[in-house]
Amino acid sequence: MSALRTVDDRGARKAGGPQAGAGGRRAAVRAALMALPLLFFAAFFAYPVAAIVTRGLHQGGSWQFGRFADVLGDPGIRHVLWFTCWQAAASTALTLLVALPGAYAFARLDFPGRRLLRAVVTVPFVLPTVVAGSAFLALLGPDGFTDSLVGVRLDTSVWAILIAHVFFNYAVVVRTVGGLWAQLDPAQEEAARMLGSSRLAAWRRVTLPALGPSVAAAALMVFLFTFTSFGVIQILGGPTRSTLEVEIYRQTAEVFDLPTAAVLTLLQFAAVIAILVLHGWTVRRRESVLRLVDPAMTAHRPRGAGERALLGGVLAVIGLVILLPLGVLVARSFDTPSGYGLAFYRALGSTDGGTFSVAPWQTVGNSLRFAAIATVIALTVGGLAAAALVRRAGRLVRGFDALLMLPLGTSAVTVGFGFLIALDKPPLDLRDSWLLVPLAQALVGTPFVVRVMLPVLRAVDERLREAAAVLGASPWRVWREVEMPMVSRAVAIAAGFAFAVSLGEFGATVFIARPDNPTLPVAVARLLGRAGALNHGQAMALSTVLMGVCAASLLALESLRTTGSGEL
Amino acid sequence: MRNTSRRAVGALVLATAAATVLAACGGDSQDKSKGTTGSGATGGGSRTVTLVSHDSFAASKSVLAEFTKETGYTVKVLRGGDAGAAVNQAILTKDHPRGDVFFGVDNTLLSRALDNGLFTPYKAKDLGQVPADVQLDAAQHRVTPIDSGDVCVNYDRAYFTGHHLAPPQTFADLVKPAYKNLLVTENVSTSSPGLAFLLGSAATFGDAGGSGGWQGYWKQLKSNGVEVVDSWEQAYNDRFSGSSAGKQAKGDRPLVVSYASSPPAEVVGVTPEPAQSPVGVATGTCFRQIEFAGLLHGAKNTAGGRALIDFMLSKTFQQDMPLQMYVDPVRKDAVEPPVFVKYGAKIAHPTTLPPEKIAAKRDDWVSAWNAIVLK
């Protein structure tokens, strides 16, 4: 019935466009919505990053632009740039290939344990890469799973990196695409089939175009994440494979060659902006108004051999790529020198190890606190930004959209060091404030909020808003009564993302000097940095706790949502 | 229906708001409890002294409490990143220092810190108790030596016993065919023990080009199958077969570049206490790292900073360090804990290089090493 409208609604939208006076008011509303996000990004991203880049390029009273030629002319750097780009592209493609069937299964198929499993596949997202990398090394290395099964060692091949990237980013696709997929009205695809389309044709012509923007959003996030991959590359790539992120870290934190680091940072920016432009261009041509329904209505038990095989395949992939590596880590946390037991967990409660002045388990509280604050910041900033971006507009606003994505593609060490030198004097003297940690985390969470909210917000029919306005509802009331109910699911997904991202953020957090209240990932890294069975065992136990905290938080968030799943 | 969904959103908003309030309160109360111990010292008041350090810094609560009892100052510790990152951060923030004392610059980074004018001279009270050979800035006292540690090749005792093979003892041993494909080390550009091992070989074989100097040695090491990974964590926890973590991870390299203090670290917390540590030290492969503390230039609380540096050289702090940071005290009369005496290795003649030489040669050596070993 509304299949046609779904495919292309742009004509209708143009015809029903705003009048001149309303347009002016709308621009003012948009500017008001954009103010806070712009301020946030100016103060906590643009300013710190500009400060560290300027420090690098402006030395001894003059600009060091000559360094561009030096760095860009270095064949080693060109090789790094090439490897960074292609491994990110390959990882993104592989992740989409592996996870899209998963997105469908989680969105449309009803199977026992679905909610739990959806939380579990998000767990890798918060795991420190050193910890997960070590699990992959064990599975793919000598005497590992693949070696003993089929006699193949993958630990020195690029496949190890790609598979680990799928492990980390599977949830990005499942949650971003699946979130929208669950709300797409299946009646449209059914209508197309009734009108004579084959199943594949109906999917290709109706469902795929509708999903396009969210697939693109997921692809963008996976690309940016793998583009700035650090720990996975270090552990599984060996010393001969390096990404821009690794180089920037080396030049900033070890070699202390800030001019080179600044040039590399700008190079990273250039590459990320190119990707953002490409993404904006593909999405602009695809987005359309969709008919959204209650997700509970669209899910059904698997029907027929095809769907059962699909579900089986999805579960097998999850088992191999996600559960197996997680299992390795959990098993290690119980594997004490005197047999399997809880010794490492018990040690988390004491300060005897000397690594911390507080018992390691207390870092759980630190992490939850920081993540809760970061989530609120990210939801506020990202929510306002998404609201401002709902209605398409000119280049300036599109540029704002891209700006919000930049932190995802920026080196954590750049942000961390930038915070340090930029936020150390009035009016922004946050030198050793605990607030720096959630602020840095929110910077990474906000892009997720925007990317999850935007496709759903844009899918809300403009005519619903206009109808409400014509009937006399204030903009606030329109938002509260028309948009909010339809996007509450997206809000919950966005909150889950922001929370998980904050919980797992390590790169920037570790560089932010703070009084002794380390987060879980920082505590794990500290424990891993010390020799001895007890330290390493505690690192594994704490990682397991981190997994549990993540899964439990996401389940709690989801249950908040499902209590009100009667939308529309 | 709409009502339920709105209620859900309301609940979500409420829950996050509540979490924030709780979180903010939690954060506040934590800060307050820290502040009040220094009798109302907030905003960098004179009763708090701030120590800036790297992520490996650790001290017992009771020891820091003793400092407060003796001097009235409360120590606040800021840590950020590894040793290299922490020094770089301190240099970047030297116009607005984040604290009063910096601890954790070692001899491989000392010149960088001193050339950037990071510290104000201060001669610590008990310096007479510290051997002259670790006082690398004896003329000006901009930094005070606090601890030392040796980066050495460690070996898996069980492997060498099982194979009836004597473990290597010197740099020269490592290129012998008997030890082919046994050693794992760290990338010198990303790991400080990796760099220290390179410096140790340079101190031993010299800087002559061709096959004579350290470059020739590394060519031999490479043809003898040395494996290079990016971090100590990966080398010791994943690739080394002698550590308990490496055993779990099925590491298959019985030789690793690590620390002389790794053997005692391996047995801490293990019951019953073993007769020997599973890890041994090749005592002729060591490079000495010395860590220093210094009063930061522009410190707000110089009196407190001086008191803290004095305290770090006191017997109390020096004897606490070994089990906290797995390093050796520099103070001559400090007594090491029994586990160090029983399982640790005493390195009589470690290699070393002057900090100025390290600063001058470091970049060239790192790129030469890259060309030889990684290409």
C-alpha cells in the first residue's frame, strides 16, 4: 500500500515544503538546537586537537610546513596510509557480510535467548583490545583452534586482523541496522510480493532501499573504528604492520616528534573527511520516509528451511567469532596455578597486589559512574544534533553532521594529549578534574547517538509533524507526542551504544591524568603490565567482570525499552 | 498505547538522570574525602602535594599515610600512560605543571626531560645514602635517583631442564645455534624494555658500523630467529613459555626480554611457595634503568614537593618499592623483602650508557635497528 512512498518520497516532500516565514523560524530553531552540540565540539574536540596540532607545526616561532613534504614523501608512511585504508575497507566489507544476516535474525526472527544474545554480541565492544587480541592469538596461533583443527596458523596473516575487527564491530551492524529493520513494516515487502515480485526482487527493491541509510551509517562507523584501530593491529599485525593510529601514537607518546605527529593527524583528518563526504553523498540519495511499526509486530518464529538455516548460520558465526574468544578469556580467569577456582576473583577485593591504592573491584563503580555521565552527555549532545539535522539543509549543516563524526576517526592519543595542553587554563581549567574522563568518552559516544537516531528520525513522516503543527501543537509538543514515541527505541539503542563505548574507552582515558580512580579497562591494562600469575589472572577476572557489567547494563537498558513497546 | 511508550521514555530519562545525580554525588564525595584529609586543602592548597607519574607507579597506602603523619602533607597521585608518554606529557604541560613532583623519568629519557628544563634543582636530604654511580645529575641535582631495575633476558627453567640445555648467560650466547628460534623481544620503537635491550647490545658491542658493532650482532640475532613483538605484555604474557600467563596462552618461546625482577613477581601469591621461580635470568644480558624524581619547575607547593622527594629516598618508601613496582631501591641500607632475596637475581655488572649518548644516538639507532630487524 505504501511501498511506492517508501521508495521515493522526495517529490512529495518538496511539494509540501515549508512556507517562507515558517522556514525562517525553522532555521532559528535549528540554530538553537545546534548551539550546544557546536559548543561542545568546539571546546572539547576542535580546540584541544587544534592546540596539539599547532604545537607540533608551530615550533621555534615559525610554521614547519616543510614537514608535510618530508612525511608525505616517506615511502614508509605512504605504505602505512595504504595499509590503514585497505584493512579498514576490507574489515568493513567483511563485517557487513558476516553481520547483516545477524541483523536480520535479531530484528525479525523470534528465538529463545534473543535478548541475551543481543547483549552478549555487544560485549566485545567494551573489551580492551589487548585482552581480546590475546584471545585471538590463542585461537589462531600455534596449537590454537584453527591450527589443531585444520592445521592453519592465522596469527601472522592479515586474516587475524580482519576476523578480530568483525568480532569487535559485529554489534555495530546488528544494532544500527537491526534497530531500523525491526521497525520496518513487513506489509510493504509482502505487498510487493503479492504484486508479483519474487522474494529476492521484493527484498532488493523494497527492504534494501529502506535499510540503505542505516547500512551506510553502520558501514561508516565500522570503517572509522577500524581505520583508527590500534591494539588489534599491534598484537595481531606484528611490528611490521602499522596503521596511522599506531604511528601517531609512536610519534606523540614515544618518539616525541610532534611535527610528524601533527602532519599524520592532518593526514588522518583528510582521509576521514573524504570518507564522510562519500558517505554523505550516498546517504543523501537514499534516505526516505518509512512506515515504522512496533518491532514486536514484525518478529516471528523462523519459518521454513531457509529461515531455519539462516538462523543456524548466524548462531554458528556468533559462536565461532564471538563466543569462542570470550570463552577463552573467561576460562583463563578461573585457571589458577592451583587448578580451576575463584582465587583471581578473590584477589580483586584486596589491595595487596600494590597495583592500586583501591581494591580492583572498586574500578567497577568508577567505570559505571563515568559511563553514566558520558551517556547523558552523549545523548544530550547527540540528540540535539540529530534533531537539528532531521530536516535536510545546505552544505553548512551537512558539514556540521560530518564534524560530529570526526572524533571517531581521530587518534585517541591526539585527543588525550590535546585535552592535556588545551584544558589547563581558565576559563577551562580542568587539569585534574574527573570530568575529563566522561567528556573524552562522550566524544566517542556522540557520533553513535547521531548515527543511530538520524535514520529513524528522518524516517518519521514530515506530514505527521506538519499535521500536528496545523492542529495547533507547539514544536515541543510535536516532538514529545509525535517524534519521541516513534524514536524511543532508537534512543534506547543509542544510549546502549554510548554506554558501551564509554565503558570500553581506553585510548584517551589512559592519557588523562587523574587521581586514583581508574576505569575498568585502564585497571586491566595496568594489571597486564605486571609479571606474575596473580596480576595476569586478575586482569582476566576483571575483564570477565567488565563483560558481565556490559551485558547486564545493556539488558537493563533493553528492558526499560520493552516495558513500553506499545508505540504507535 | 502511547502512554506506555511515553512512560518508558520517561523512565529512561529518569533513570539516566538519577544515575547522573548518583554519579555526580559519588564523584564529589570521593573528591571531598581526598580533600578533607589535607585539612580543607582544596584548589592546590599547601597541605596537598601532587605527584605526577606513569601508570606503573604504586606505593602502599600505609606508607603514604606515614608521609602524611610525618609532614602533614597528603599525596595526590596523577598517572597518565607509560613512562615515555608521562615524560612527554610533563614536557608539554611545563608552563602549567599539573603537580609538584614528577617521578618516573629514567636514564633513557633523562636528557629529554633535562634539556626541556622540566625540573628545579633540589638536593635531597639522604643523598649520601645513594651510590655515586646512579647520581647522573650530581652536578646540579635537578633529579634524584629513586630506584633501579635491570632489563635482562629471562628464561623458562622447565624448558632448559627438559631439553638438557644450559640456559644462555650473555649477549654473545644468544646468537649460538643452540638457541635458534628461542628468543622473543620487543619492538624498540614501541617498548621501553625493547629499547633497553638494544642499548645493552650497543654498550656491549659498540657503535662501529659493519659486522663488528651492535648492528652486526643484531644481524646475527635475526638469522638466529629472534621474534619481535610490539609490547612487553605480548612478549611476556603471550609468547614466553615460562610465565604463567604464557603457559595459558601456549607461548612457545623459552627466552624473553623482560626484567631481573620477573622471577620474584612470578611467585608472589603462589601457594605453596615453590623452591625456585619458574623463570630464570641470564645475568650477562642486562641493561640498567635508573628512575628519577624531580621537583617540577613552576610547582605550586615547592616545600611539599621537597618533602616528598626526601620521603621517596627514606628507608620506609625505599623498602616498600620492590613489591609495589618490582624495582630495586637505590638506598644502600634498604633491606629487600624476602621474596626478592630468595627468588631475585643480583646483577653485578649490568651494561649502561650515559644519558647524553642515548639522547644523541637514539633516533639513528632505532631506524638502523628497524632496517636490520623488521625489513
